[in-house]
Amino acid sequence: MNLAGSVWSDKVTNVSQVGGIETSVLDNGAGRGSRIAWVNTGTGLRYKVVLDRAMDIADAFYHQYSMAWLSHSGVTAPQPLADKGLDWLRTFGGGLVTTCGLSHVGGPEKDEYGERGIHGLISNTPAEIISIIQPDPARGQFEMSITGIIKETKIFGPSLELKRTISSTLGKSSIHIRDEIINRGNTAAPHMLLYHCNFGWPLADEGARLLWKGSIFRKDGHGGLIAAEADENIRMCPPVLASHNGTGEEVIMIDTATDENGKSSCGLYNPRLGFAVVMKYSKLQLPWMTNWRHWSKGEYVTGIEPGTHPPIGQSKAREQKTLIMIEPGESRNYEIDIDILNNETEIDLILKELS
């Protein structure tokens, strides 16, 4: 849709016929009572923000094509006490973006600093919405955004606060996530963060190409990482694999390369659909990318996951002296751009860049 010029705006009574943000509440199933916001960019890109799940993004579509993988459960109401062992998996709906952290990313663990379930607490925490800005094309305002505050806190600490803004621009096929994490407590707080971005059919399909550039590592069985050889097959989505049924999976970690601006890129390209999804972010903020691969029957998914760490857990990060500690009053900022590329020239350029 071409939004250049002002003539078209004289023909639109209500901006909702072009795009914008619509909020509502789910009224059935496991997600009953959960607040959501549908964001429509007017370009064929539309996505659902689950306000009661840390403002994570669940369903996402480009024209008629679904991009995100959804688990059997889909959106569920938040369960703030799902913080032991593998309980997090019961509430994991998949979706385009699930936030992991804010203080632990990895499997269940217990040490002298406490007990932590898989991937932390934040995605089971509702947001306090403080701002919704709608586009107003008649005034030249094309950006739309929603901002909320999500708290990971308890008495005696730690007390981390996530201020999240998700924005898009009317007429552009892109999503911008801007996160600020603040330590509201009075002692230093451990911090790990990972954006669990889950791609499913038809975008993730046999012959689709995984996009990244960098050195590949695998877990060594002791929580550490060892360098791994890369081959072309590792970048291609395969047929359904019987070996991945049940708990079968494969996980690789990529120490990503950067462009001249210090930005890393990763994503997925499906030549049959004619478009690519590309995420771009600062490597200084998010130095690692994890690729989760679960090509099983009925659960065909790949996760492309930028993060502050590989999913090694707080205990191992502390041991390796890579655990981030945020001082009282200190904040850290993260930004991710998710762009849809459907132009042949743009796609060729990104394929060359990430080959």
C-alpha cells in the first residue's frame, strides 16, 4: 500500500480501515481473560501482542501467510508461579517473540543463590500499559506504538523492571521492539535476557533458508561451548524428522558477525513464499544467537533467539564470569528490528551478507 502523498487520506473516514492498534480480551480457552492488542500495519503485516504475557508477540501474519509457530496450548493466562523445573513449558505458547529472563536463561537449576526454573519468570507476568499511540495520517503521524511496564520483583529483591515499547509504522512491514531494564532494588541484580523468536509453517518449511553469519558452537555436555563445523545443510529447513518426535531437538549457538555499524542480522527466507523475515540488533547488546531446531511431526518449529548469553543458565554464567550484574538504579537498553523483505534486490543483498 502506497501511503505517499495526501490525496488518499481525504478518502478515509476512520484510520482503522487502513491500520492501527485494536485491544481486546480473550474470552475462551486457556487464555481466557488475557488482554491482547492486534497491530495492523496496513501492508499485510499484522501481529498479536499478549499484554498479560510480558507484551510478547503471539500470532503474526504477512498477507495470508503465518510466520509464527504456536504450541498446542497457544496463548494461556499468566501463571506467575510457573518458576520451578520445567513448569515454564506448560505455559509456553510459542509465538513470534517470547521473552526469556530477566535474571535467568537456560534449564532448571539450583545453587547457593537459589532455585530457578527454565527460562525465568518474565513471560508469565502481565504488563501495566502506560501508553497506546495510534497513527493519525491526516496529521502526518504514521507511527503507532504500545508501551508497558513489566516487573520481576519480590520483597528483599531482586527487583527488575522491564519497560517495553512495541511500535510499527503505517505502510511499512516492520516491528520495532525497544526494551529498557531497570534495577529498582537496592542491591545488584543478576541479569540474562533472550528473545525466543519461533518460526513455523508455512514460513518455516522444507527448503526455507536460515539466515545468519558467524561462528557455530554446541554445548559440550558440561554447560560449556565447543566450536562446531558448519555445513550448508545446517542452514536449510529439512523434512519432518522422526528423530525429533517427543523431546528430540537440536540446539546450536552462533557468535554472530556484524556490519560496519556493529549490528548483527539473522532470520528466515522462504523462496516459495517470496519473502524473508530479518531481525537486526546491536551485537554489543545481544552478543549471542541461539538456533533451536525441533523438526518433529506436528511440532515443526525453529527458534532464532538473540540474547545476552547462550541458554547456559545463571549458575554457569556466574562460573564463567559472564553473568551481568545491574547495579541499583542502573538500566540497560535493547532494541530489535524485525523486517519483512519481499523485494528481490533486498533479498539478494541480505543473502549475500549472511552467506
